[in-house]
Amino acid sequence: MMLEEVTKGEFCNVIKVSGQIEETFGGEQTIAATADGIVTFANSSMAVGSSIGAGQTIASISSRNIQNGDPLQKMKSEYESAKREMTRSEELVKEKIISQKEYEQARLRYETARAAFMGTALSSYPAGVRVSSPVSGFVKSLPVKPGSYVSVGDPIAVITRNRRLQLRAEVPESEFGNLNSVVSANFRPAYGERIYKLSELNGKVVAKGKTTDGESFYVPMVFEFDNIGDFVPGSYVEVFLIANTRKDVMSLPLSALTEEQGVYYVYVQVKGEKEAFLKKEVRTGQDNGERVEILSGLDVGDLVVVKGAYQVKLAASSTSVPEGHSH
């Protein structure tokens, strides 16, 4: 059990809204197939969330034993053919047997074939054409399964750098006039109970919407913050927008409150009795996800149970002591 003495201090105005964690612009990299063939992942245990280093091979693509044949062999044949024609054209243009234009066409074919073959050959090895990640990060999704057939350009993996994330808060139009006073935010993901503070995550405001999107009655407000590895991009969150600070406000941790049929109560230690508590009804105001404003029901100096209030409530309901006391 933990007690807290009621005092008056600073408390920020809070606007409670819903929101979503999103990737920052440019935070994702789609890795596409560079050849036609069958995909084999470099690591059989690769899955969503796996760590990837810059330059690391993600998969190989093999075109052997498929109907259209090995594209690398085709590129090699095209390159060698274009090279022979180029060598022949150099001699013919010197002797003025062919025109300069015909020579330029042969040279262009050679350069094109050479670039295609060399670009693929450098990333090829016996298992097929290597596909590597140009950035370090984590696997966000794997659009294809091992053994699947892909064509050039088909996405194989999506890598997220995840260094910075965005928090997009959807603010009702009725609160638009208060956006200029918002300086930070706290948020609680739908998959947990912990409250995260942008002030502790190197957070900052990056955009305050001036209009709605035309399909809803909400104005977006966007923050950016460091990813500490606890967040799932795309997940929904409860957002507490932190606005201007007020002084002389009485507040308590949310854990101090118990609720009965929509009415909130706290347990106050009876003066002079360490094991006796008085149940008091309180009227609450705003909360920031951690603390709640107390508008009435308590006096400065009261000692309130802020940890273990539920256990005190159970103890009170299991005894026959007069209403309002627990021993």
C-alpha cells in the first residue's frame, strides 16, 4: 500500500483523443525481385521482425528448370553476341562498308547488353541471383513465400528502418481552437497499459492540421518520436494531448480512484489511525493518463491511498464496520 498527501500544484490541460502510430515518411524500403524465378530465402528462419543489415542477402532467385530458362544465360548469350557484332562493326565502319549510324546502333546494343549482364552477374551465384537489402532495419512483411515464383519487380520483402515513428492524433473539430496550446502528448497503446510520454522519447510536434480530410469531423495533429522497440506501427492508441499549464490544481494518480456505478471514490487515512480509512466521493476533471484532476471531495493535507485502493475496498466490503471505515 502507498499513500500520497494531497497538495496543489501545476497540472496541464489535457485533450483526450484517439490516434495511431505510423511509419515516418521514407521509413520503409520495398525489396523487389531482380529476376524471374523461384524464391529461396537466405535464412530459413527469416520472419516478420527479423533484423536485417545493409547489404545483407535476403533471398536468391533461381530460374533453372523452369520453362523460360535461366535469364542469366540468356543475358550472357545476348552480351556475347552484341560484343561480336560490335567488334565486327568497328572494322566495317573503318572501311566504310557500313554507315556511322549502323555502327552506333551496334554499339548501343552492346552497351545495353553489357549493362544488363554485368548488373545481374555480379549478384549471381550457383543458387541463383542474390537479392540484398540496401538498408538496415527490420522485416515488416514478406509478401511471398519460399518456393514461390516471382517476376522482375515483384516485392519480396518490406524493410522498415523504424528509427523514428509518428503519432497521428485525430482531434475533434470542437477542439480545433485549442491546438495552438498543445506542446506534447502522452499515449497508451491498445495492446498495453503503460503510458508513454513524448517528452521522454525525444518527441516533437511536426504538423497541426488546418482542415479535415473531407470525410470526417477530425483534424489531424502529428508528432514524431524515437522508437525504443516497444511500438507496433499501425496500432491504435489513446492519446492525451498536453496543453497549457494551470497552477494550484489538486491531482492524484489514477490508481487512487475506485468506481461504483459511475461515481468515483478514494480512501483517505483517518487522522491518528494508521489502519483506518474513510471512503470519500470525489468529483474528477481532466486526466493525462497518469494523474487525474480532483475538483472536489478532498482537502489539502489528506493522506490518500494511491496504491492498493482496490484491496482496501475489498477489505471494507468484507467487514462489518460502519460505512466509511475500514480497519
